[in-house]
Amino acid sequence: MFKRQGAADVPIHIPETSDDAVAVIRSIMNKFNLDSAVFNDDDSDHGVGVSFSKVTYDDVASHVGLQPWNGLQDIKTFRLHRSRIPTDVFKAIVTDLDVMLMQYGPLPEHETEEARSRFFSPIFNHLVKQFTFQLRNNPESIIGGRIGTQGRIEYFFKTFGAIAILFIEMKLKIGNDKERLKAIAQVIAESDGCDLNNASHGFSLPIHCIFSDGLSFEFFTFERTPNPTFLRGCFAGDPKHLRRGLKVPDFSTMDTYLPFILQLRCVCETIFDVMLSAYIAGLKAYHNRSNDMGKREGSKRPSFDAWDRALQSAELAQTNFREAESQRKGGDIASADVTVNGALAALKTRSCVDHLHN
């Protein structure tokens, strides 16, 4: 197997034993200048344990083409979109959030990351459901197997066996720029670990990152080829008040829930679009792998056409979900609902790949 480093292909070692895995982890530690105290041998079922809690922005910035002293001001951007979700799906999210409200109280009363994570869990539960088993949540650290340690909770969403989405919830209300940069440094380090895990299984695809401090949601992507890059998601025009993500207002201080509901839907539909992009990236990874295997074998793989059809259906679905949001903004709710239903049908038209993982 090879990974790209500039214009040259260089071999990477795929870990096959626990000792090999330790060697890979140590190479990551060297890359990020981690202290040896960060490393620990883990006898649990998850294998080797590593904490990235000591990683700083200075350690990782140059690894993804950023200057440490610029404090993320030099980060490049990619365009965020809203993909409209069916109204009944959004109503189900709100209904379940109301149940979470009765269990955990309003946002200001949450004292732990776990409480806030569970409060917002209906968003992911209902959005993942739209992919009918093709997007799976693995709630543990890919390196270290820790949940909720060091003030963070991590979720890894896989599609067809490849990690496509990294969701990290940090401690509540990160207070200053220094804390935020350290948190984002951990996002970069974990993204690199996800990419390494994918490469060890023969996959090459971007890692879509969702980062939350409990009140706002920020979006990033990490990609290895052709050079390691880390980009910030922004909406059209990159409005200044959204450069640190979508903030969910505290409804307990408001006379009406409407601002919270409107912003919640924006958050849900932005996350849904990220999920669609990640799902499409996973399909492309399998599509490309099937094509490459066919070339090596001298004939087209039996699964290639199925992956091709599934990819086209997913891309059509995302286009239509986005179009439905444009129709909604234009005030044509009836057309938006019709377009959403067609998009949902296209998203589910992929039974041809449900049994194909080769």
C-alpha cells in the first residue's frame, strides 16, 4: 500500500499485530512530539491506548500546512450547505429533545459533557437512521478506546467499514482562544489517526470533522492527499458571526422557543449535509477500490457497476436535498417537500450495494 507525499509514492506499513500497532502509535507520537507519558500499554479489549490530551496547536499546525503563530487565521475554507430534511424527521428530533429536556434539564443546568451529549443525541440518532445501516456510529476513540476521558467524548461514523466522520464534543463552553486552539489540535491529531486507520484497510477518503463545545457546532475536513490539509467549513460569504460555528441559543432565557427551533433545524440540516458528503466519499472510496482491483485483475469487477449506480443515486440525493432547501428559502414549501421526498427515495435506492463489500 502507498500513501501520497507530494509527488512521490512511499510505502506505509500496515499493522497486523499488537506490536506493529504499538510501532505505528509511536510513529504518530514522534510526528506530534508527544511526551512518552502520553503513551500507555492498554490490556483492554481495545488494544493500545494513547491520549492526545497533551497535543498542542504548535505541535500539529505545520503538519497540515498551517503556521502555528497565526492561531488558525490562515486556515482555508470549504463551502457548507444545508440539506433539507423531511419535516416529520425534524419533528421527531424535537420530540426526543423534549424527552431529553425532562431527563437532563435545560442547557445551562448540564454539568458534564455526557449530559450535553445525551441531550443532543436525537439529532444524530434520527439523521443516521436515514442511511439505513450504511452509516454506523462507533462511540469510542480509534486510538485508545476511551469515551469521555480528558474532557471530551468522541464518536466515529463509519460507512462501508471506513471512518468518514469524526465527531468530538469537548468540555462545555471553551472559554478562550488558547483553549479552543488546543481543542482543535486534538481534532487534527484524531483526524490523522482516523486517516491512518483507513489507510491500513486500503481506503483513501476525507475525514469530515464535527466539533462541539456543547453550545456551538464547527465543521472541518482533514485530507491526506496530495498533501495533508485541514479546512474550516463556512457558509456562502463566510459571515463573521458564523466563523466559529453554529451556536445553539439558550431557550431558557427566551420568551419563545422559536429562535432555538430555527437554529436547531439549521444545525440538523448542516450536519445532515456533512453526513451525505461523508457517505458519498465512502462510496467513492469503494468505487475506486473496485475499479483499481479490476485493473489489476485484468477485468471489471462484478461489483463495479453496483457501486457506480449507488454513487450516482447518492450524489443525486444530495443535489436534491440542497435544492429543497433553496426552494424553502424562496418560500416554496410545497415544492421543497416534494423535492425532499424524491431525494429521500434516491438516497435509499442502493440495495444493490447492501451485500457488496468487495
